[in-house]
Amino acid sequence: MINRARGTRDILHPQSALYQKIRAISFSLLNANNYQQIILPTYEYQQTFSSLGESSDVVHKEMFTFPDRKGRSLALRPEGTMGVVRAVCQNKLANDQHFLKLYYWANMFRYERPQRGRYREFWQLGVELINAQGVRADFELLQLAKLLLEKVGVTDFSFSINYLGDEQTRERYKVLLQQSLQGKLDLLCEDCTRRYEKNPLRIMDCEECNQLEELPSYHTVLQATDVAYLANITSLLDNMQFTYVLDQKIVRGLDYYTGIVFEVKLTNRKRTLLGGGRYDTLFSKFTNGARRLPAVGFALGVDRLVDFLEETALTKSNDNRIDLLLLALDEKADCQLFTLKEQLLKLESALSLEVNLNYLNKKKTFELINTYNPQFVLTIGTKELNSSSFTLKRTSDRREFLITEKNAAALINEIIKSE
Ligand code: AMP
């Protein structure tokens, strides 16, 4: 037997139902906020991702790359923002006046060491607000992230926020950081020794090395305009009673962030659930200066959210209970069974239902009621065929509702929906 590839998973029911639920809740919230879904290609030319920074771990060692038949190098997407940037530019989506609100729900691929909460194929919900600048845009995203988690049923989470300033500020901090660690490289782990030269900011992401006392405070390199911005956004957050902590260690693993950056962790969990921030120079870098669009976005790790929801039993066990079980007791009832089923499914908000597909004896057929535990059962046997009427039974108290065949579907739907 051949097993699945390392780092991938088969997401089975009822876990898959949780993915569906999160997807439905987030799509509905985002659509209500006028965001539009973008469905991105699963692979892009590898170069698309080079603006993430050659020194970033994602580009440096985590990408799944492969040549096409003409020798061009392709990569399975390791994240969504670069695909969005490429798509916005290629389709000429944003114009000068209007901001663009996009979201994606997609599987990402990173060659990481697999462990619980870290997979080689994982799912992200990403939200990008493009061509919008300033406190209001940043706050909209933070508020959306918070609402999203609350709507899914998570309350125990915390936001950490930092402000990176512009590229010069980042550069100043990199130099300061390198200076402060000069001659002390033996304090760093193997990964961070490599990062020291090329991507020293990532040292701040390392759980081991970011505890070092030598690390200088980020706020010493901020300019007056950065400090003023930080004061404005924190004042809005405070007035909105938005709970957060300022954490100078948050720099985020990807190289493209400028301005605000943020992360959400679940209480008592080590790993980050959601991360994001502003990336005002990414469009310019991607197009060699041809397009300059300020933007802010975040990505939620859906798998980590699902793991958490499962562990904390925030999902009701009867979430997946079906509304109606239709049982045909005779082969002659097949036509009636499927007619009724079709009529029910054609109604605007369809009930969830199941039919008995195997030809079993009466006793075994009725055992299906225990298997499916539906809210209602409707049987079609010779009696029903002769009288052209059905009996709908409520399983909780065995109450019966007589349904005449005329308008049967509408009537059944009405009774079940009124529960
Ligand atoms: P990033 O794109 O690295 O900013 O990650 C955003 C979110 O995606 C993280 O906060 C995680 O929840 C999730 N994530 C990132 N990498 C993985 C992975 N290898 N496996 C599962 N979830 C991940």
C-alpha cells in the first residue's frame, strides 16, 4: 500500500465539516464587508515569490519547486499575498481612487519539518485591503480578524502588535541588531547564525534567540512620524476597547512588511494562529516601480484553528445531524422517493436529507434511523403508494404529521424548518 506524502493529511469527516463551517462563516462576514473572493492558481512562476525576499525562509528553503516541460521553474504557492499582487497587476485591478478588497481561501505548500500544527500542505484564509492607507484601513483589518475569530466561536485569543516603520527604519534596526550581536554569534542557534548576515530581523521570530538580553528595542529606531502613527492607531484601539499588547519582537517571517504588523495567538498556545501587516512597497518591488499601491492584509491558519476547535470541543456534537431521512420500503416506491427528494432539494433553502440506497429488509431499513439520528423520518411503502399520502415522524417525540401528496415537499419543508 502507498501512504500519503509526508506533511500532508487526509481531512476526514467530522473534521472536514469544521473546515466547511469556518469557510462559510468567514465568507459570509467578508462578503458582508464588501470583500471579493479571488481564486488563485495553485502554482506560479517561481520568480513571483522572489519579492518575498531571497533571504526569507519561505523562499530560501521551504518552497516546492519544479520545472515545467520547457525548463521554466514553477513553485507551489507558499503563501497568498504574492499571488494576489501578481493578479492585481496582471489584471490591472486597482485604480487610483478606489481601494480593492480581496480574500482567498487556499491551500499553501511549504517544505517544513512536519509536526502538530505545522504541515507541508496547509490552508489559509487570507484578506488583503489594497490601495488603502492609514489608521482606518489598518483598523478595519484588525477588527475583521477579531470578528472572524469571535464568529467562529473563539474568545480566548490575544493580539500582539508592532510597528516597523518604513524600509529605512527597518534597515536601521537591522544594522543596530547586527551591531548588538557582533562578537556574540555563539549565542545564536544554527538558523539564526545564518539569518544574522542576510535576514537578521528573523532572529526576532525565533523563540529561542529572541529571548536574548542583547536585542535592542525596536522603538529606538522609529521616527517621529512612526511614533505619531503608532499613537493614533493605539488610541483608536483603546477607544474601541480592542485588547492587544505592543510587542517589539513581532517582525513577521516574510520580508515585505512595513508599518503595522500583528499576530494573534490562542491563550496558552505557542503557535501563531493569524498574522499580518502592512506592505506598502511590495507592489513597487514586484513591478520595478511601475505600480505603487499601499496595502495591508492578514492570513489565518485554518488548520490550527480547526485543531483548536476540536480540542476544546467548541463544536456541538449534533452539528451534523440531518433533518430528514427518507425511507423507501418497496422497490415500487423508488420513483416516489426520488421525486420527493428532488422536490425537496429544489426548494430555496434545502433541508439536509438522506435516503436508503441499499435494498435491505424492513428491520435493517428501520435500523438506519439509529444510524443517522435524523430530526424527522418519512417512510414510503405500499400503504403510502396506495393512499398518496405520507406520514412524517418527528423522532424526538414520535409525533406524526400527515402529508398529502399535493405540495408534499413544501409542507414537509415548512414543518421541519419551523422546528
Ligand atoms: P504566514 O503566511 O507565515 O504569515 O502564516 C500565517 C498563518 O498561517 C500562521 O499564523 C499559521 O497559523 C499558518 N501557517 C503558516 N505555516 C503553516 C504550516 N506549515 N502549517 C500550518 N499552518 C501554518
